[in-house]
Amino acid sequence: MRSLKSVALLLFLPLGLPATSSAQRRIAAPASRTITSPRAEFGHNIGDDYFLANYGQMIDYWRKLDRESDRMKMVRIGTTAEGRPMWMAIVTSPENHRKLARYEEISRRLALAENLTDAQARALASEGNAVVWIDGGLHASEVLGAQQLILMAYELVSRKDPETLRFLRDDIILLVPANPDGQDLVSNW
């Protein structure tokens, strides 16, 4: 139980979610907007021969998805050794986005487990949602994992099928690319 609590704390501590943000106010926007596809953004499909989007291009595209969709929010999670910003995309249903601060609180309380009875911990766990961390690689020179994150973000914010909507309702998905130091050197197109 304690290791599960530690994982929950680690997943939500870096979010640094503000109490109210422009993203939370934007969430009320209608979901009928057009979502830009990777092909429309880059002129190529993800996975095309001789094409790799670099970190900067991916983050610019994710910012566009953040503006176009009520399912995605960009969060800066740190700075690299070379001084570049590191980003994470939080993808979930609009309803879950409105309650992210509450989910962060639940995660923190479960992770710390201070003054919680087993019954209280079970109640908090029942109220919370699963947090799924998907990263795009470990090393700065790994670029293929980040490519799948580009497509995954697009699919999660644009698809309307029942299974995708269930994922978004039941889960909070954190998409985290690899450290950007070095990616621009190996991903030019």
C-alpha cells in the first residue's frame, strides 16, 4: 500500500496546478472545433520515411492541440541541464480537467498517508482516477518514442469513439517526451 501511495504522489507532485487558470476557463469551450492533424501541421504523417519532428516542433504542435481541444492541457515540468523547458501534456475528459486540483489533492493525501484510516484511503481511491504516465524515451537522443506521443496526443483529443471517451473519462493521461537536449540535433527534417 505504501509503494502505491508513493507512486501516486510522484505522478501528481510535479503538476504544480494553479487554482484557476485560463485552461480551466477554456475547458468550457465547445468540443466541436477542428483539431489539426499531424499531416496538416507537419506536411507528413507520423511514421513517414525520412521525417522526424523535433522536440520544438512537437511542443509547438501540442500547444496548438491545447488551444483547439478541451481535453488537453500543457504543463511545464522543469528545465533541462542545457536550460530548455520540459513539458508534459495532460489529456483527459473536460470534466476531469475541471477537477484536476481535487485529483492532485487525493493523490497527495494517499501518497503521504498522514492521518488517514484505511476507510478514508479507500474512499479517496474510489473518488480518484487512474493516472497513466506515458513517456517518449529516456535519453535526449531518442526520438522515435516522442513521435508516437505526437500521434497519441492527436488521437486522444480528436477521436470520439466510445473506447477513447471511456479512457478519457476513467483516466488522466500524462504524455511526457524525452529530455529535449539533443533532440533537435537528430530530428531535423
